[in-house]
Amino acid sequence: MNKLMRLMYHTLTYILLPFLIFFWLVKSLLNKSYLDRLTQRFGFGYPKLNSSSIWIHAVSVGEVQASIPLVNELKHHYPQKEIIITTVTPTGSKQVKNIFKGAVKTSYIPFETNFAIKKFFDSINPSVALIMETELWPNLYKECGTRGIPLILVSARISEKSLINYKRFLPLFRDTLSHGILIAAQSQIDADRFLALGASKDRTWIMGNIKFDFKLPEEILTKAKIHRSKIFPRRQIWIAASTHDHEEEIILEAHKKISEKIENTLLILVPRHPERFAKITQILKEDKWKYSKKSDDQDITESCQVLLIDTIGELLFFYACSDVAFVGGSLLPVGGHNLLEPAAIGLPIITGAHTFNQKEMTDRLAQANALRIVYNANSLSSDVIFFLTNAEESKNAGQRGKLIVESNKGAIKSLMKRLNIIIGEETQ
């Protein structure tokens, strides 16, 4: 059964290849960055690395951001090894370049054809593969097993919904997880779900979430404080971060209600996907909002109601400029986004009800009364108004969230102990 399903999967990858090429070309019409190094997705143009490199896969921006403390530790312990980070999205790739400034290599991950995968491994020569969170690639993982490359799923998690979908193809994924893969699960629930898919009990352990280990850059906090005193004096500010299609309309409706109660409130709007910047600009125009765009690089006037962040890599900075944070991808069934960054800064947090991709963190923050869950424009505006008009409650909620982040650090330390054994080198 395993062999039959793998053959079917292998065949399907080649059948889908022309459609995938067409998909990427269509995406490039909206965002030309999808043409950047397009050949890497199909087996060509990878950087040539020395033997025994360290390969990290971070699907997009959130995973790249989470990888920062891990990369720093790896560079400290193994300075002689080259590090390459692969991504799926152009925004993720750009984030790698912006953060690491050439200190690591970057590439797109190849599509699941044997030809592309073999060319990829021949070029980057990894001694170990570290896959951030949950990315299950049957052919890619099989090649790791064939070449004897240790593979670790870092901060591994599976949502209940994903588990159901994976179980439909259980023989394939049981085979995928059989190639000596180590599962560093975020929680006992995640570990149990991987075990249900066929992961080895002896090679599955609970590590925690490395996202807790990120360190707030002091220079960002200092810069944000100065920026706010100069640009946003005497204004109350809330941020709507990582928003998705059709969420902005709800957020803007809420902002209208907020502005009626609290004069001169500023909304900082940070969409998740750059290709939507133009559409959101059009919405702001049509609804006659007084807005500014970050890319215009102009001072924000007192009349400005909405600041649209149409650049990437600056979310943390604008969190630090804000009084209240709403985290998007949650008003609609997207699954939610990273709650740790606003929590680490000490902001009171609001999110929607659809947070199945962030369930553990959402539950922790909600139980600590550091987060509120909203369902529509009315409840969103009500909670933003509450935090903006109750300074003590806002501060306390932020401190409770910050405490959760600080008390859950340590996942990277646990991971590095395993890596020292796998790579066979002593900690310096």
C-alpha cells in the first residue's frame, strides 16, 4: 500500500508540474517578485555550498522571524558551517536577506519532483536539515533518508484539521515520517498527533516553541520610542497586523466606531501579503479615509486616520509604536498569526475567533487574561476602546502576556543539545 500510494504521489507531482508553472506565472502578473529565481523551484540555480552545510526551511515571514535566535546559536556553535534558509514565498526570501544581510544563503525550496530535489541536495550538501514547524514533503524527506541526512521538525505542530487531512493519506505520511525523522514537538498534543501519523516514539520529544526564544532588539524599542514622540505625539494608536482579504473592511468599520469615541485615534494597518497593498490603498481611497503610506516616507500629519504599512520587515517596529495590537488572519477562517511579538513587547492583544493555527498560544494568553477574542467590528471596536481608555488594565494585560513569553523560553537550548549529538561536535 505504501509503495502504491508513493507511486501515485510521485506521478501526481509530474502531472501537476505544468499547472504549477502556470500558477507561478499568473502570480507574477500581480507580484513580479514571483519571477525572481523561478528556476530554483524546478531544479536549477541553487547556490553551491561546501560540504556539511546546515539547511533550515522556513516557509514564509513568520517562520523566518522565528528562526533568528536559532540561526544565531548555530553560527555560534558551528562557525565553520555554511547556513542556507529556504522559503516558499518571495516575502519570506526577502525577509531572510533583510535580516541576515548575506550572513546566510537563501534559496527557494524545490517542487516535489525527484529531478529538482536531487539537484537541490547536490548543490547545498546539507549535514542536517531543520524544518520549521509543520512542512511535510514526502519526496524531499525520502531523499534525506536516502542520503542519510538527519532531519528535525523544529517546533513541530499539527492542527486538528491538518491531522484529519493527513490521515486520508496515512500510508504516504507514515512512510514519510519513517526516514529517521526527529520530531521536536511544541506540546504533548502535537507529539501525540505526529505519533498518530506514524512517527517513531523514540524519535519524538516535546521541545516547546522556539518562537518564545526570540529576543527583542533594544535598538528597535529605542527607535520606536523616539519615532512615536516625534511623529505621533499625543495620539492613541492601535495596530491591525497580518490582515487578510476582507478583514480590512471589518477593521476599518471598527476604526470608524473607535474614532467616534476617542478623537484623533490612529490605526496602523499592516496587511499580510504585499501583493494586496494596491487593493487596500484603493479601499482607503473609496471610503475617503485620510491615510498615509509608509513607502511615501512622509511625516504623519494630525489629520491622518490610517497609516498603511506597505513595506515588509517592519512589523515589530510598529508594534513597539502602538498601544493595542489586533492580530489578523483570525476574523475569517485563516487560522491566525504570531501572537508572541506583541506579547513580548507587552501590548494588550486582541484577535479573532479563528486561531486554529495558534491554538496553544491563544489559549495560554486568554487564560492569563492577556488577550481578548472578538468576532466582528462591534466587539473589536469595543475592546480597542476599553484598552485605550483604561491605562491600568491595558498595562496589566500587557505584562501578563510578557510574563508568559519569558517563562516559556528554553526550546533552542533543548534543540542545541540534540544537534550537538547529531552533528558530532562539542559545544564551544
